[in-house]
Amino acid sequence: MSTHTIVSLPDQSTARIPKDNYITRENGLLSWLLTSDHKRIAILYLISITFFFFIGGALAGLIRLELLTPQADLMASDTYNKVFTMHGVIMIFFFLVPSVPATLGNFFIPMMIGAKDLALPKVNLLSWYLYMAGGLLALYTMTVGGVDTGWTFTTPLSTHYVNTNVLTTGLAVFIAGFSSILTGLNFIVTIHKMRAPGLTWFRLPLFIWSNYAASILMVLGTPVLAIAIVLIALERTLGIGVFDPTKGGDPLLFQHLFWFYSHPAVYIMILPGMGVISEVISNFSRKRVFGYTAVAFSSVAIAVFGFFVWAHHMFIMGISNYAVLVFSLLSMLVAVPSAIKIFNWSLTLYKGSITFETPMLYAFGFMGLFTIGGMTGVFLGSSGTDIHLTETYFIVAHFHFVMVGGMLMAFLAGIHFWWPKMTGRMYPEKISQLAAVVTFIGFNLTFFPQFILGMLGMPRRYAAYPPEFQILNVFSTAGATILGVGYLLPVLYLVWSLRYGAIAGDNPWQATGLEWQTQSPPLTENFAVIPIMDHEAYDYEWLEKQQKEKGVTSVG
Amino acid sequence: MSEHNEHAHHIVGPGVYVAILFALLIGTGLTVWASFLELGLWNPVIALAIATTKAVLVVLFFMHVKYSTKLTKLAIFSGIFMFLVLISMTLADYISRAWGSW
Amino acid sequence: MNHISPVIWQFLVKWLTNFALLPPEASKIAPQMDALLFFLVLVSLIGLTIVVLLVVSFSILYNKKRHPVAVQVEGSTLLEAIWTIIPLGLFLVIFVWGALIYFRVFTPPANAMNIYVVGKQWMWKVEHPGGQHEINALHVPTGRAVQLTLISQDVFHSFSIPAFRVKREAIPGRYTTVWFEATTPGTYHLFCTQYCGTNHSQMTGDVVVMSPEEYRKWLASSTSGVSLAQNGERLFASLSCAACHNARPDARGPSLANVYGAKLALASGGTVIADDAYLREAILNPSQHITQGYAPIMPTYQGQISEEGVIALIEYIKNLNSDYRIEQTLNSTEMPPGSEGAAKGGVTPAVKGPVTKGTVKP
Amino acid sequence: MLDRSANTAHSAHEGHPPYLRHHFNSTEQQADAAGFAMWLFLLTEVMFFGGLFTAYLIYRNWYYPAFVAGSHQLDVRWGTLNTLVLICSSFTMAMGVWCAETRRRKGLVLSLTLTFILGLGFLGIKTVEYREKIEKHHVPGFHYSLKSFLDPQSDPEIYAEYHDKPLVPDMARHTELYFSLYFLMTGMHALHMIIGIGILGFMILRAKAGAYTAGHVTFVENFGLYWHFVDIIWIYLFALLYLISRHQ
């Protein structure tokens, strides 16, 4: 082993994947479709989420191609509207919201807390089925004509003025919402009730903390989205009038209900990603996360404050000026915990022993891009500048920096980091480092020009735009093709590694989490004996002592 | 009842349930009676106060929260808190809209 | 390669020569907005630099080769406090600064001239008080505060002029306002920025800023000959409003002279200032807004008058400063020609310029 | 800490009751987790109804006279009766939980059956009320009629009780919003009742077979929580829809 890496693999000539693991325990399609094993459900999620990601990605590709030229020439405006609506719906409700929690969270939350499964395994399977039902319904609407309301379903456009499939799309989102509620509920119960003996709250990995915070948002926020969608459906079918100004209703009420969920939803999307980053940064600098308590509480603070800021999406929409003041102030407060996290991660590197494997590269990418995404959020939370920047490409760039530059980077970091544990095999290091760099470059080229476009005033959701914006759009589209390559590469080499990757052994990263102290891939019941936790998270000295006493954990 | 459950799980007996039932019935009578009086602004206040009292009785005794863990109490509290945030902050916008522009 | 690179080269040259981070500053508020924007960019750059510096320098100093064994550091309350308080302070400064700008953008000065804008799928209709109608265009003078009163006939639209740094949603069922004072003559973009359906991206136009002189010329040359108030007068007559609102002692409806801006006592108790919003409501949902002493007999006009019609009526009522005007309307069922209107004390925009709110307030 | 003695996952079943799922260590942990999960589910229900309550409060604030007139169309007697029925059903449900905890099979079956009947009674009364609204064309979206509000005397029963003045037409239109919210809120509540009654039926059958009186009472307890929650929602609906708007 070179000194530049912490990877310690077992001797490849003798190493074997353990015969009994969660993949081999049972065979056949039904054993997967009817499983209640959290790890198998996580794999089901991983496959389906990747599928939806690439559909959403293809739609994004179409959007970028259309925007290559100022005219609406590749597709007519109504097609373009349907494409960006579907891109938004699929990416948000069927990729970003479930991505890290439903795959990595599902797989590793029980393992990290030393449990055999989530508290409600059948509910967990049910939530995957709900997710699939919602997702397939969304795809179905796409094939029968799509929907062109935008993912925000703005009333009265969605209730009275479009004749596309609002009801079916709404139903799809409604169902997916319940999937998300059940996942969040399951995590909260599991984290409270299933921790191994000795595993106190402040010994938990930060991944658990952040998923816990996100779960609170899922449980308390999503039902409000559900009722908003029910009201839309009834308004559209029966004309009950709650959102109809001619009947005395207020269309802004929908915005209130919708953003009450959908603003916290961005924290649902980003918080689990932050958890991944904490794990990765700690592991590859061989150090406890700097200011563990601060990072843990900042997750909770984001979850709590995240509920008080929703109306900053409506600053110029005619809410009262007093409300603007209050919500703008609260939006400023919610930015602070994110800053705390970024600085603590940076300081975690201090006096560490840093190596640069792929997950770490993605994590560095996350830190840079999330800093930009977070700071530009302040531009929008400040009521004055929001007037100029809202509803332009600045918004588009801002949330793509947070969601794609932040969340997706974190997701990829996590997938690479835990891939050996999930599959028992290593991904190929060199090409994956290349993919990480390509993704980073492609991402910046795609979305940075959009900040400038937004400052210049180019409105979002435009199929055609004034010609002076073309050059920056060309940059953006060029970047998108690079980004596309960056996302295709991992799929290819990860699938390749399933068969040809090096056998990873129990703990290739020499990581401290409980999930690494068992075989890879794990047993169906995770641990042969329920572990007893006698040290804090990220205790690398404990790990060293452990290895000296018992020798390097070997392949079973 | 298995013995090892006894310490973790408090069983509420029929006596308490009957008492709560009567309290709830009386509360219902009271709130209906109060609604016939003309009290202006106090009508909704009284009705909601009695409804809340009844709800608290149901939660504490029928739903055993009085005997549950702190965790359950905290969870319920946070749920009610978010419920109030949703209502009050939305209403705050609607009420302050009537104040004019500044 | 030979084919591709000239194209890229051209692009780069074109981009670099036209490079701009912000659209031209063409209104009084624009420099103020840009100052905050630059401050924000500066803060972001400093923040980003700090993070990048930390990450890069630690990566160099403490990589495994150079620093094989990590030293466990717990954390530091002092540092946590520093990076909680400093960002918090910065964000609070940004909040106050932003709120001040927000306050300015949405608080029109009392002497602003008012232009009505109606948004509908998928066009902007602009109604000047002098009777100039524009579609997907807006002509304004420099050096004069202009207030836009916006409303949408169908869905949410958003009236955005990036060069002025102002934007306001036009929402159905309610007036919203925004104001600006243009400073630099020129033609600027006008966008609808709130997604409003199929042809959202065609709901664009031009804002033409002119010097006051040119603007006066433009007003004279593009008037339809009938001012907005006169249009309202015609509507007032054709809807037989004067059957009740005729200022006679036995009138069934209140006199409308000087009503605009007055404080009215309502039949349901309470008082209200008769502003645009109130007048609109009183026309569309009259029985809810009856003034004291009158019976709720006025029929609703919801669905019978377009938003433009309502605007014309409001403009007419704004300009009513004597009952005489109503009697004239009452006596002639026909529309009075423009010149006549001027003689009787109406407004001819070419002479008097646009009617402002200030001039008709009691 | 992590000795990997090759035992245990399967041998763990010995000495444990059959209803203990494999991934729990003890029955307490299992019951605790299930109860807590039920509470979290109820919190989502609270937020779900929260959206409706918000809408109701906003529009009541805006269109107070219309909401008063709409409220007068509801019969406080039916509302009170229904409240009493539901409170009694909550009581019988609570007794059912006690019977299950103390392993009284007959008592459990009796309590659940009574709850079942009271629940049906509630829905029956609700049907009577709904039918009255349908007959008067007070269902939004279905030929909604303003007659009772423009001309209260055309509605002699209500008029005899309240002597309402006629509403002005624009305000009268907003009674439709009141009834939209009335049907939404009571309809959502009734939907929860119907689901509950369905589960009750299933539970009665299982209780007869003695399923809940052998120590594993989680299901009965959790269903009890659900049923009481539905009761609480009604307590508030009763106050908001029937009681607080009786006077002008």
C-alpha cells in the first residue's frame, strides 16, 4: 500500500466475498420485491432513483439543447414548458427528496446505530412501493401529454387555466409524499428506539443527526403539501373556490401552503447530504469532526428555522410588507447554521492526515459549490435584492448550486464511500477521480454562467430569449454535456466493479463507524452480535487500539 | 398482564376513564350552553378554550400521555407547535395585509 | 478543429467585448440596488476565498505524506462563537440594507404619475391616463416618478424591468403597485417573469425611456383622442351608473364627486379610504362595500366589466371633482367627443399632461 | 466490542413471545417503537388538518357574515348529539384498550363492538346532516343555491331560530366558501372515521379469536390512539363550525 492512501484491502489472491450476506441469503426476484431487509430496500431505491435521475437528466439535456439558440426552434413553447415541468417534478420528488435518505440512509442508519433493521421494516417496503407508484404515475402522465404548470403548481394557472394532466401529476406527487412521510417517520422511530447499548446521542455519527433533522421536516412538512394538492384537485374538479379570486378565495393561500412544505423540502434534500460530507471529511482526514456538537446542533437548527422562512418565495407576490420583513429576517438566521457547518468541516482538516480518494474529492467539490450556493441564497433572502434577482436564472443557478452542486456531489461522495460496504467490492479509483473532476468542471461551466444571466435579468422558464443572452447560454449548454459525461461515468464503472472490482474486505477505509465493523456486504441481520458502543463517533484512536489487539478485521 | 411490562407500561383503569367521560360530557354541555349566550368576542374564545380542555383530557388520559415518556410528550409538543406556526404565521400575513403598505 | 475554433473565438471575443454582470442602470433605484449587490458579491467572494484557502492550505500542510499521523483536536468554543457571530452580524446588515431598498421600491412618492398595467395571457396592456394604449410596450419620461398599478386578468404575471431593477407580480383580483424614476433614455427589456402558461416566453416587450420633451410629443402623437377618464365616462353612461350615482337629493347611490381619497363610513361599520383597491371592490362586489345611509341595491359587475373597464371607471371617478360632470353624463347618453370633454373641465393629456393622483385629491 | 461468535441471529427466538419481531431486542422496545411511530403518524395528521384550519380561519376572518349565515344552517342539536356519540365511542375504545391490557376477551369484544356501533351512529347522523345540505343545494360546485341567504324567510326553520337578516348578494356568494370548507373538513374527518370503522370490524373478528388478549396489545393501543385523535379533531370541528359563529 502506498502511503498516499488509507485504503487497506485484504490480500486479493485469498480474499473472498463472504458467502452468507444480505445479497446471497435469498434468491429470486420475489425475494427482493417482498423483502423487508432495509439493505435490500435501499438497493431497490438506489436502482429506481438512478433510473429517475437519468430520465430527469435527459429532460435537462433537452432544456439545455433548446436554450442553445434564442428562438424556440427545437421544440415549441408548450413542449418546452412540459419538459421543464417534468424535469422539476421528477428531479425534486423522485430524485432529490428520497436520494440520500432512502438509499444511503436506509442502508446505513440501522447499521450505524447497531440495529438489525429499521423499526418498521414493512412500512419501509411500503414506502418504496408508494415511491414507485408515484414515479410510474408521473412517467405515465409524461406519456399521455405531460403537464405544464411548472413543478410549483401555481394557482390559478394550475386550477383554471391549463388543460394538461394536473390531476394525475398531483396524485403522483401526493403518493410520493406519503412515501417520504413514512421514510422519515421510520427513521425517527429507529433513531430513538433502536440504538445499540451505549450509543448515546452525542456518540452518534453526524450522518444520523442530519438524517434525523431531515426526517422531522419530512414528517411535519409533507402533510401540508398533501392538503395543498388535495385542495388543487378539488378546486380543479369541483370549483370549491378556496384559491379562486372570482369566488372570494385567495390564490396566494396556495403559495403559503405549498412553500410551507417546499421550502423545508430543500433542507430535506440538503441535510442528509451534509451528513455524508461529515462522514467523508472526517474519515479521509483521520480526525474527529471539528466541533461535533456544533455541527450536530446546526442540523437541528436548520430543521427548526427552516420552517419559519417559507414566505421568502413570495416577496414580490403581494404578501404584506410586514410579513416580508419578518420572513427576510428569519431567512438570514437560517443561513448561519450552514456557515457553521462549512467552517467546522474546513477546520476538521486542520492537523489531519489527509488523503484524496474519490469521496473526498466530491466532498471538496461540495464545500466549494455549497458555499457559493449558500451565499447566493443570502442574495435572495435579502428582500431588496430579491426584487431584481427572483424569477430569473439567478434563482435557477442558486438552487442548482445547492441541489446539484451540493446534494448530488454529496450523494456521489456517499455512494463511492459506502460502495465497498454495499457490494463488497471497490470501485476503480483513478477513473472515479477523473469522473469527480469532470463533474466539478462541467457543473461550474453549466451553472456559473446562469448566475450572470440572472443578474442580467434573463427570466427563468423561457423557451425563447433575447439574443444577447445567447453566449452565456451556449457556455451553459456546453457545460451540461460535460456534466452529462461526468454522471454517466460512475454508472458505467460502478456496474463494472460489481464483477471486476477488487474485493474490499470489512473496512477498506479504516473507518470508525459501526457499519464498518462487520463484514462487507453485511449479513441480513447486520451484526452477528449486537455491538456495545463504548466510545464516541470518529474515535480513530479506538480503532487503532482495536486493530492492535485483534489484528486487522479480516474477511469472514 | 405480564409482570415485566408493569414498570414500563402504566395501565389506566376504568375509574379514570369514567371520570374523564363525565368531564367530557359536562364540557360538551357547557360549551353548547355558552354558545347560546351572546358574548361577542368571547364566544369563540370560550368555545375554543373548552374544546382545548376537552382535547387535553383526551390526550392525557384516553391516550395515556400523562403516563408516557418525555419523548412522546416532546413529540406532541413539537407537532402542536408547528401546527400553530403554520396557522399563526400565515394568518400574520393576512392580518398585516390590511394594515396597508407600511 | 479549424471549423470549431473560429466559432469559439468569435464567441469569446463577442462575449468579452459585451461582458457585463448587470444590465444598464436606468433608474434611480438601480445604483442603490447595485451597491448592495456588489457588497453581497464581495462578501461571497471573501467567504469563498476563506473556505478555499482553508481547504487548500490544510490539504497541502496536512496531507498524509507530510503529516502521517493526525492530531485529534476536539473543537473550539471561541472559534464556534466567532463564526456564528460574524456571519450573523453580516447577514443582519444585509437584511437591514435589503429591507431599506425593498421599502424604497414599493413606496411610491405622493406625486408619482400613475400608469395602469393589465396582464393577461400572454400580453401586457398598458393604459396611460391620457388615453394612450400600449401592448407589450411602456413609454415613460426621465426624471419623473412613475407608479405602475398592476392587475392580472387571469393568472399570476410578473412585470419585470431588469434595467430599472424593479419587478412586481400582477395578480388576479387585486391591485399591486411598484414605482421607479427612469434616468437614462433608451430602450430596455420588459419581461413577464412569473410562469404564466404556454406563451410565457413571448410575454415580453420594450420599455422606452424618453426625455420629457420627447415624451410629451409621444403622448400627443399616440393618444387615441379619448382619455382614460373619458373612456370611463362613456362606460359610466352605458352602464347607467348615473341612474343612481347622480348626486341628486333623492339619489339611491352616493355622489361620487371628490370621493377618491376620501374617508368613507361603511354601512357595516368602520371606515375606509376610497383608493383604487376600494373602488375596484365597490364596483365588482358592491353590496359588501356599501357606504353609510345607502341600501345594498347595487348589482355586481363581476364578469361584466373587463379589468381595463374597471380601470377606466376608477380613473373617471378619480377625476370627478364636481357633481356637474355627472349631470353632463346623465344628460347625454352619447359619448362626448374628446374636445368637448376638454372644454368641460376634463383632461386633454396633450395640454395638461397626465393626470396625477396629487391633483385630484381633496 | 464486536466479537463475532457465529451464533445467534436465529437462536434468539427461544424464550421470546412469538409476536416479537426478529429485529427487536425486547417486547418493550417493540411496543415503544410502534407507539411512538403511531404518535408521529398522528402528528402528520395534525399538520394535514392544519392546512384546512388555516384556510378556514383566513376566510372566516374575511367573510365573517357569510360564515355566520353558513353556520346557522348547521343544526347544533345534531352537532351536539354527534359530539356525545363520539365522546362515548372514545370512552368505549379506551375501555377496550384496558380490557386488552388486562386480558379480558369478552370485555374487549364488547367494547370494540360498541365503538363500532357508535362510530356507525356518528356517520349515520352525519349522513342526515349532509342530506339536508344536498336538498337545500348547499353543496359547492353542484348547483349551489344562495336562496337561504338572500331570503332567509324562505328557510322557515332556520329563520325561526335565528331571525337572520338577508345577506347582501356579494357576501351571500361567500357562503359557498364556508360550505366548501365545511364539507372538506367534515368529509376528511368522516373519511378517517370510515377507515377507522373498517379497521374496527377487522379487530372485532381478531379479538373474538383472542388475538389481543394474550399480551400483545400494541395494535389495540395504537388503534385507540388513532380513534381518540379522530375524536379530538371532531371536538375542534364542532367548536369551529357549529358553535363560534352563532351570533352576528
